[in-house]
Amino acid sequence: MTGECVTGRPTWTVRAEPVTSPEAAAVLRAYLDEVASRWYGRPATEAELDRAVADDPVDGLAPPAGVFLLGRYGAEPGGCAGVRLLSADTAELKRMYVRPGLRGSGGSAGLLAAAEAAARGMGARRIRLDTRLDLVEAVAFYRRSGFVEIPAYNEGPYAQIWFEKRLD
């Protein structure tokens, strides 16, 4: 289902997309630009974005043990989420993002629901994630969405807080 609701405003659709597609790459670059710019406290340079891509690759966001989800608001690529298996019953949420101009339009909820469904479809009974404390909107969203803080499960270079949610 695509398109518009009765009010004439676009709606969100979420579908699996190769992480290497041009639209996926553009949304991922926007994600990295925002998180890197917050990290540096100023707009990130192209070299810094290239380094961020190299430092935190999107490995595992492809079948059979992962998926990359692209959210579109109407026809516009507006957000993304990746899921990969860490073990037979544990998935990890990666690259959850909605473009700033589209926040508040339901994209985060739709992307998270699709990511959780994908994780269940891969056999996961729980989903984990890490994020940074300066991404305050994300931390609040995960808490509102039923995630609970857990001890560190990885040593990601930018990970400062870890969450988990039961899927069963």
C-alpha cells in the first residue's frame, strides 16, 4: 500500500531494500551526516562522513541474517532501519533514522514495527540496540517503545547506552 490517506497527506510505507541501492545510500548518508555533526558539534565534512562509513559499516543488513528497511513518506525516501541477527534468538536494530523534516509524521513507529516484524521473521525473540546519549530523541523514543536499558553487549566506538526489547 502506498500513497495518500483521506486527508490528502502522504503516508509511510516501509519495504526491504538493498542497502546498496542509491536511495538507501542517500538516506544512510543523511543519517551519518546528522549523527556525525552532533558528535562534532558542527557540520561534518565529507571526509569525516567517509570515515564514519568505514568505521561503522552496514555489514549484515542483507538476507539471510539481516534486512535493510527503507521508509518512504509518499514517494520520498524519508527514513530507514536495519536488522541483523546477533544469535539465533537475538536481533540488533541498526541505523534507525527519520529525516528531520519528517519527524512527527509516524515514520519512526512504522519503521520500528517493520524492524520488529523482520526480527521475529528471522526467529529472534528479542531485539537490542546501542545508541549515544546525545541522541536524546532516539533514547526517549526507544524508552516509549518498550525498550529497557541493559548492560553493554558490544564495544561499539560510539555506543554509550544499550537497550533491549522482548519480542514474544
